[in-house]
Amino acid sequence: MRRSPYYIDVMLGMPYYYLDFDWGPLGAQVPRPDGFRVVEEVAGAPCTEFRPSGSGNMHVYLLTKVGVDHSTAMRLASRLLGSRPHVIGIKDSNAVTCQLVYTVGGSPRVREARRGGVEVRYLGDHDRRVEHTGNRFSIRVVTQRLDELARRVSALASAKRLPAYFGYQRFGLVRPNSHTVGRAIVRGNLREALDLLLGRPFSGEPEAWREFRELYDRGMYREALEAAPRSLWPEARVLRELLRSGDPARAMRRYPMPLSFFVEAYQSYLFNLCLSRYLEANEVPERIVVPSSASRAEGACRDVMNEEGVSELASSELSIRARDMVRDSFMEVRGLGLSGEWLEFSLGRGMYATVVLRELLRQDPLTFAG
């Protein structure tokens, strides 16, 4: 294994490249969103080829989005369909993605509609559970060193697998701290969680975001609220409640995303740390269990949770308790190949394409991950 020189990799618990080659940075670009394409895989086939059974109360749609995050896509799709659709997988934000969504009961409201980078097309009715088996990726890698990229692709295709790290999207790229918010929550320090959520600016954030966070860090809450750009409306909503009640728990509950997201991000970070420990020892189990309680942790995970000083992945104040996480230690990289500038491969459900890219490109994650 080789160590990554990038701080964000260490910060997110994945300090190692798996293939033991002395590869330097490739110097490539991945143009987004058009150069990062994701097609959901259903029962081993692309969702674009899915054919519903023709009967049942599930109205199935093909949803295509371009450069739209999941929350926004669901809000737009809800307006188009007349109700919030069910999804079987969450897709990349800064990408072109295709996936299945469905509504239940009543009659299909639309056959085809689009709004704000989201398009839905009715495929038909279905009467059984849809099996999500993974995702297929087509990623354009722009580089002056295509021959070197092809050599690396060949090496990875021979290896066929990589450590199943949780990738950058799980934690944030411009602001990679969802796991540290989760850590503060489970340690019972909600004030620290608030400070991490609202303050502590990162250098890569837009200037308006940094101004808001700097004002918050200086205790100038009303000024921060006045300076908050529209894109930070969730943070403004939390800060408004903090100003009103002075209660960190009440303020945190005003965040529009379920707060369990942060605890689960922290659990994902713990998984990355555990996996790295096993890789260091060259004794990697088939699966790794990160339990909700440190008292039930074993092996490297017991050591990691003890070192983190966390006994329970839970918060009584916020009524959160994580479930035990069981995840494969390695992911299979299926059908990996290079066609011109386009890198193509498939991954199982819950696996991250950016983990494949980091292994091949060996460059600053900010240049390719999002």
C-alpha cells in the first residue's frame, strides 16, 4: 500500500492507496456534470432498460437529473408527480444521473415532465420490489497522459477490487465535516455540534459562506443571520432558533435534514478507520461490523471506538440511535475499461466511484471528486 499525501484523505480515515505502485499525480480533470454519468443498476441491468410488469400499485418513473443534488431533485420531482416519490438509491449531485423512482396508489399524474434540471418519464406500473444491485459509471478523464491512464486501468482491472472506503460525498468535499458534527452529537456536546455546523469556515467555501461562518464564530449571531446567503437557508434556520431559544438541542432540531445523517456519517468514518487498521495489519476480514455500542465492538473496531472515546452512537437529547453497520471490506470493480477518454465500470450498491478515481489519479481529491 502507498500513503496518500492529501490531508482530506487522512481526515476522512482513508490514508492509503491500495495498489502498491509508485504512481504520481496524473494531472487529469473530470468535467462535471456532463463528464460524470451514473446509471442505476436494477437486477443487474441498467435502469434505462427496466420494463415494469404492467400491473400493481407502483407507478414507476425514470428520473434523469443534471447537476442537481438529491434533496432538490426530490423536491422538484414531488411537484411534477404530485407526491414525494420513493427512491431506491441516492445519486451524485454534480453529475448526469438516471434512476428509478415510484409513487404508490392513485393514478399516474404525468407521462413526461421536466423542471430545473430534473426530468421524469413514466415507464409503467409494477407489482413487486425493485432490486437495486449497483450503479454503472461513465466518467470522462481529460489528461495529456492517456497512455499512463490506460496502464493504471489495466493494473486495477487485474486486481479487480479496492477497499470499500466511504467516499468524499459521504462527508462533504468543500466542507468535509459531517462526521465531526456526528462525533460531537454522540459525545453529548451539542454546542460543539452547532459550532461545527454553523461556524468553522473551510478555505474552499464560497466567500459569502465564509463571511457567515466567521461572524458566527465571533459571536455576532444577528449579523451572521443578516449576511446569510440564500444557499445557507438551513443554517440560517438553525441560527434563528438558537437566537430565539438559546437551546442548542432545539436549534439542531430545526435543521431540515434528519440529524441521524451526521451520526451515520461519523459511523462511516469509524468504518474507514477500522478498515485502514485492518489494511495496516494485512489481516482484513470479509466484512466489518461497526456496532452502535462500543461494548459490542470487536478487533480493530473496538480499539478505534475506545480511542475515539465513544461508547454509544446515540443521542438521547436528539432521540437518535444508529443501527449496527455491516459492510463488505472490499468492493468489486466490475467491467473496468477505458474507451478514449471515458472510464467505464460498475460498482455494487453503496460503493463510491470517487474511491476508484482516487486510486487511479493519485491527485488532489478537490480536482475530481465533486
